[in-house]
Amino acid sequence: MGRRQGRKSFGRAAASRDVYEKILIVCEDELTSPQYLNAHIRTLGLPRSIQAKATGDSNPTPDQVVAYALKWLDGEKCRDGFGEHKTTVFCVIDRDEHEKFDSAMAELNGAAKQRNHLNKKVHIRAFPSYPCFEVWYLLHHVKTRKGFNRAGENSPADMVIKDLKKIPVFANYDKGDNKHYEVLVPQQATAMANAVWSKNDAIATGELNSSTEVHELMDYLNNLKATMDAEKKASRRKR
């Protein structure tokens, strides 16, 4: 069972296309979350400099995700010193039963404090799920704070997927199916509301299983799109 990590709420994005030139979202799983997030990014029409991707490792763990993210960030610094734009790296990771989850979160939060303090053009943050990304999918259909724990050979993440498969549209759930996004889009507002409720309850009770912060990443991307659209509209008015 997860416990609350000491971190401030992400809040609403106040970014624009000019401010955030590069955003990399590093995902723990190879298929589900990068496919879903990239579908959302494409639907919003965000720049190609914003993308979600896996590490390329086989069954990566949270510490490997964090290591990949920080290595990429160092590469960007070496390439152009971050230039005139902010460079942002997000990590989408699962609690599940990962032994190094807490240390990975601590490393990322430490790097965020250090680098954000030294260079305001760098932004780092994790968006964890307890126990896994599929909790976000589940919240599109169910308002729940059910805890998911190991049962025999089934991990906590496996147990989430078992519940997900009880929903008709996911009866044959396959992590590699690239149609998840379009199936879930009609219930996105419901999922956002349920996820906010879930996280607030998790904070109040100190029990994070089950909850997710994926909605805050979605909110960030949605607000970024709104800001970009407002800038384009204002630019047209000036012509």
C-alpha cells in the first residue's frame, strides 16, 4: 500500500508554446500510457516537440524511468544549454510492487528541487499511479477508492486489470491495443472528476491505493492547448 509523498500539487499550467519548447513524458510501460498520451497530444494538436515515450528497456522499473528522464535532460543541456525555452520532463510511473519506487520518487523530487532552483528553464515532475496506470482507465467508468493488493500470482496491477475487464468495453483488454484513447474520450470529464475526488481522499486518509495523478498531466496538456489557442487568437487580432 502506498503512502503520501511529500510534494506540492501541480496546479494549473500557465505555459505557452513559446515557453515550453520541449516536453518529454517518459512512461514506465512500453505500450499503454505512451499510446494513450500521444493520442491525446495529437488530438489537441500540440507541437511535435511534445511527446510521450517508453525507455526502451524490457519491463522497466520506476528507477530506470527516472534515470532515462534525467539522462535525456542532461543531453538537452549539452545540446543547446536549454536555449531560450523551458525544457520539461515528466515521468509516468506505477507504484505496483516496485522495490525502488520510493527511492525513484525521492531521486526525481531531489533533482527537481536542485535543477529548478539552479535553472528556471528546467521543469521535472512525476505523475504516479497507485498501483498502476489502468486506475486512470477505471476511473472513466467507476468512482472508486478500492485498494488493489496481490492475490496469489496476481500483482496489484493485475488485480486492477481484472476489475477493468468487468467493464464491457474492456472485456478483452489488451495493453497493446491502440484504440484505448478513442474508447475512453467520451468519459474523460467523468474520469477527471473521479480522479480529483480520489486524490483528495487519498491525501485526507494517507492511503494512496488506489489513486492516480494522471489527471493532473491531462489537465496540464489541456491548459497548454487552451493557452496556445488564446495566443493564436490574440495574434490574429493584432494583424
